[in-house]
Amino acid sequence: MKRVDVIIPSYKPDEKLRKLLERLLVQRYPVENIIIINTDQSLLDPALIPEDPRISVTHIEKSAFDHGATRNLGVSKSTAELFLLMTEDAVPKDEHLVERLVQVFETDPYKDAAPCVIPPDLRDTVTQTKKQELQADPRDVISGQQPDRLTSRADGQAATAEHQRPMEQTCADGQEDRTEPSYHGEQMQADGKLDVGIGLMRGPIGAVYGRQLATEESSYDEQYARQFNYPAQSFVKTQQDLPRLGIKTYFESNVCCMYRRDIFDRLGGFIDHTIFNEDMIYCGKLLQAGYASAYEATAEVYHAHHYSGVQQFHRNFDLGVSQADHPEIFGGLRSEGEGVKLVLGNARALLRQGRIFTIPNLVWKSGCKYLGFRMGRNYRKLSRGMILRCTMNPRYWDQESQQKM
């Protein structure tokens, strides 16, 4: 049985941290240590931390926090073969969270394989693939049908192109919902084991992230966003999916993500200095090195943000900065297409539900996201004063060198 530690960065935590810790302590697959890296000791209420020898708290100053380096600090305090990164506001749905994430690594048919060699010109095929999509039947593009991919049939056998059906979803009101993209390089069989299809070769899974569920207080647009980004079907992604998925190939979330320590160390861990997005940057590095990333839909956590339009602007500005700073991962990849799919799908869902009066707020928030992202991608053209007004993380810029500014 592999040892599992949980690492949680925290800053001004509330009652959700206590619920998170209580549910981690009763997981069916036992957690060996829970390592909390807390920013600013004066802002942590000790009553939120259950008395348990498995829990340790390390305090750091605000000036020392960094999305990558702080998580690396937590990892350095662990000796477990697997570690689970979570945020302070993610609450496991049940006691099977750790068990289901570990199972992905244990049942990985390539867990002992070497990394897969990636063709150096794979990224060059992205633009051509997107052009072909635009020339395809719009029904296929909207529904997410991928006739050239292998997926799993109900009997667990690989389905070839002639066996494919449009991947359409059915809403509760009986209407077809083709807005949620299907991108299953590999799918899970009914017994929970990966169906890797015919002739599909890859390296071991190095990371697996869980499904995020909206909470009762989540807005309608946030509920839809959770369904869009975290579907009910588990899958595995590799660098070979880049021409088909574009930037979503590198999507994973440290809200709830488990890592293989040996692979993590081999790749050098998270980047030590980053404004945001350390999880996607690592995922890009992981896949480019020939490994795989998995999504496990049965490993569920409740997680919600209640960002205003202005807060979305700040958050997406930092997201844009992170992509601009890492062309080795994001160069040549566009995020806007996925954003348009999300907004249009969300608007259609609101119309079906008769919530037409909520659409202006959706448009406002979406505009803020887009503007923030575009400005972040072009932050080098902005003055320092403008950057500090746009960012969600001013301390990051205090640490930046004059050369970067």
C-alpha cells in the first residue's frame, strides 16, 4: 500500500478548512500526514485545526508566499510515494476521495513504462487541426464528436470510427445539450479500469485531478462552468491530444490533484516563481516529457468561488500573465475558443431554464474575464502602475526583477 500525504496551502481560512481536515481524517484509504503551509500565523484560528498527530502546520510570511514555491515547500516535508494537493476551501464529497485517486495510479497499465517519445513537430499540427475543425460539420464540432479517435464501447471494447456515435448529452428537461466538450483520449470501463483502446501507447500517469462540484450557494453561471470543465466521464490526456484539444490538454487543478512523487521529482517539481497557474505549467511539462495526466470524475470535492466581474478581471489578468511568461508551454495555443464555448453554452442553458434576466450579468462577467486575460497576455506593454491596478497578486510584482518589468 502506497503512502499518501496531503498538502494544503492556506491563507485566512474559514470553516471550510475544518470540514476539509475532518473528512480527510476519515478517508477509507488512510492519509499518513496532512501538511498545512499557512500564510500569516495571525490569520489562522487554531480552532479550525482538529487535534490529530497526523496534522502539522508550518507558518510563512506573506512576502514568502508563491503559488509554486509554497507548494514545493509542502512537498519537501513529505516522504510519501503519492501526495495530494488541495486548497483550503475544497471539501471532499465523501470518504472515497483519496481511494479513487490512488486507484488511477494503481490500475494504470503503463505505470511501469518509460515516458513516451513525443514527436518534436507535434505542436505544429495544432493550427492545421483547428482549420480542419472549422471546415467540418458544425454538428460534430459542437457535440464534441471525434470520429478519428478510439473510445470505449459499453462492452469495454475499443470502438473504431464506424462505431462512433455523436457524443451528445441529455439535459434534465429532455433537450439535447451539445455544449459540453467530450475529450476522452482514454475512457474508463464500467469496472473502473482504463480502456486504452487499440495501439495506443503512452507513458505512466504522473498526476490525476478530481471533479469539482458547485455548492448550493453557487451562481447559475458557476454551476454551468463546473459542469463544463469537470464532466461526469473520466479520461486520460497525453501530448498526442494537443492537436485535438489545444490548451485544454494541459488543464488540471491543484484544488484537488494527486501526484506521483518519483515523476514529480524527476521533472523538478513546480516552477518556483509564478504568479498563478502552477498546475497547468506543471501539466504541460509532464505531458511534454512523455507522461500522462488523468481526470477522475468519481473523486469529487465541493468547491466554489463567488467572484464579481471585477474580481474575474483581476484573476484572468494573472492567468494571462502566467501564459505570457511560459511560451514553452502555452506558445501558439489559444484559450479564447474554450471561453466562447463556455459562454455560449451557459447562455443557452440559462435560456432553457427561463433565466433570461441573468444573461446580462453573464455577459458582464465574461467581458471582464476576456479583457483581463488579454491585458495579462500583453502585460509587457503596460506600465508598472497599470499592472499593479490589474493584478490580484501585487506581492508577485514586488519580487520581479527590473529586467522582467
